[in-house]
Amino acid sequence: MIDFVGRRRFYAVFSLLLIVPSLIGLALWQFEAGLDFAGGLETEVRILADADLEDVQSAVAGIEDAEDAPLGATVSASEGDDGSYVVTATSLTSSSDDLNTLSAQIQTALAANLPTAEVLSDETDDERYRREFWFPGDATQDDVRNALETIGLGGARIQATDGSTFRVRVEQPADGDLERLRQRINAALETEIGPIAVLQSTSVSGTLSVEIARDAGIALAVAAVAILIYISMAFRRLPNPVLYGSAAIVALLHDVTIVAGAFAIGGRIAGLEVNAMFVTALLAIIGYSVNDTIVVFDRIRENLLLDPREDFRRVVNAAITQSLGRSLNTSITVVLALLALLLIGGVTIRPFVIVLFIGTVAGTYSSIAVASQIVFLWQEGTLPRLLRIGGERQVVRRVERGA
């Protein structure tokens, strides 16, 4: 059996090394408020090259009449979504050989006559060949910033998301007219850089952002109170049942402080923003951490019911040891999945994944190193003495077997 309780001083030092920088970061920099909390406009635009549908149609116009074209070949071009173009080809026989020939001819014609394209899809089925693509423009973040400076928005936050695609975020204007602001941004980009396609645009008024922030705080507070009540009821047959709920809440505060501190520091260094997804992820890790903590507490209860006279130190160590394999297996599985999302997922979900990643690791650690140690220190009498409120040693002797 591993002596987890004997390492409680190490756990305390390690937790302080995580919590103190987190509190300092929160005190110095607070959070980088996202659109949901700060209000304003966020738009994602794709900078397009100087090419239009007529250019695409001209590039593929001669394929149907070429000598080596399949029998009855037809090639058409149309506009797709978000500034893309679609070329579709069919033949009289619709055989795979004919469609493959057409696809090769189309790709050659496009490459020879048009700017370099980024292919969105390239599909061949039993009836036709279809290619969707767009032409990325040659633009950088500095180009976008210079364009916005012409309309007095040089302080906008600009993030390159994919090639010539940029996410622009600006604060709510003094007149509160977000639609007019959106139109001004689009016009400035088109005038100074070239054609654009708006992929998505989101706006939140200042009033709504205040309500979201308030509701987020209420949601976290309600969750904490509900957890305290639930755990206290679940362990009501044990002495000091509120102790178990309180220990779980302290562990939650430990985890939330580490995550919040990481985002305060990350907001300063890497521009990590706190938005509604951040709160959603916090609620998720609260649930995960409580679940892991309850597993350990449940083993403590079961071990006490088997032998109420057992030394409480051995009870806690046995409970952690018995649940360790389950906790690690679950956590490692979750962490590996989150790592995959972090590496290959989009920029939009990255803050959400980061919260879950940090919270999962912290939640697993706190169940062992924080919640369980608090229960032990209280029952053993150390915490009551430190708080100068007295307390009996080894009060866990009084366990009701009816639990």
C-alpha cells in the first residue's frame, strides 16, 4: 500500500507552487475577456485572390471540345459558398476512366490559367467529377491591420486562422451600431486588400455581455452549493458529513484557481480569451473533479464500514490505492483525447480544450492530494488545532454500519 498521507507536505508545497503564481496572475492581469464578456464584433474573413467566376469558366471552356476529351464530356463552373468555386464534369458513359481523364484535364487547365488554388473537396462518384476550391489572396496580419487603421481600428485584435483567413475582433463602438461597424470593416478590407468572403460574423452588445458574465458567476456558485449539499447527504451516515462536501469544494477551488490563473497568464502571453465556452468547460471539469473525489471518498466510507476501528491513516491510504488505477486510466484516456483535439482541432475550440486539459489533470491530482488530505487532517485533529477551534482526535470511530 502506498503511503499517500505521508506525502501530504509535498502535496501542500506543490499545490502552493501552482496556486501562488495563479493568484498573482489573476491579481496583476485578470482575464482577457472574450466577445461574450466584453461585447463587440468578431468577424472571420477569407482574403481572396483577384479571380472571378468568368476566369474559372474561361479556364475550363476548351476541355469539352478537346480531341482527347471523353465522349459527350460536359464541364461547368459555378460559385460555391464563402468565395469558393465548383467545377463539375460528366461524360456520356460516366465510366471511371472517362471521369479520371476529365479530372486530370480540369486540374491541368486550372493550374495553367489561374492563381494557385486551395482545394476544399475533390470527389469522383459513379456519375460525375466535382472539385471545389478557392484562391487565397496574398495578405498578412500587417496588411489587415493597415487596412483597419484607415477607419480608425488599428487597435483591433487580428488572428490568422488558416492561410489567408483572419479573425478580427473589435470593441463595441460608442454609438453601439455593430452592423455599421461590420460594413465599415468589410469595405476597408475590400478597398485596401482586395476581394473577401465573410465566413462568420458574431456581435454581442455590452448589455448582453454583462448579463452573460453575471449568469456565469451564478452558475458556478449554484454548482458549488449543490455539490456541497449532495456530498453531505451522500455521506450523512459518517461523522461530520459536511466535512466531505467541504473538502470536495476546497479541491474544486484548487482546480478552478489553477485553470483561472493559467488563463490569466495565458491571456497576457498568448492572448487566451475567457468566453462562454470557458465557463462551460469550467462546469465540465467541476463535474469531473467531483466525480473523481467521490470515488475516493466512497472507498473511505466502505473501508470504515468494514472495520470502524482501523487506523484512519490506513483507511485513507487504502482508499486512494484502491481507486488509483481507475482514476489514472480515466484521466489518461481523457487527456489523450484532449491532446488530439489540441493538436488537430480548430482555433475556435482551442481555449475550451485547454481548460478541459488543465482541469482534468488538476482534478485527478486534487482528489488524491487535496480533498483526501483535508479529510485526514481534520479527522486526525491537525486542522482543528490550526484553526484553534479544538476537535476530537479519531472521531471516525463512530461509524454507523447502516450506511
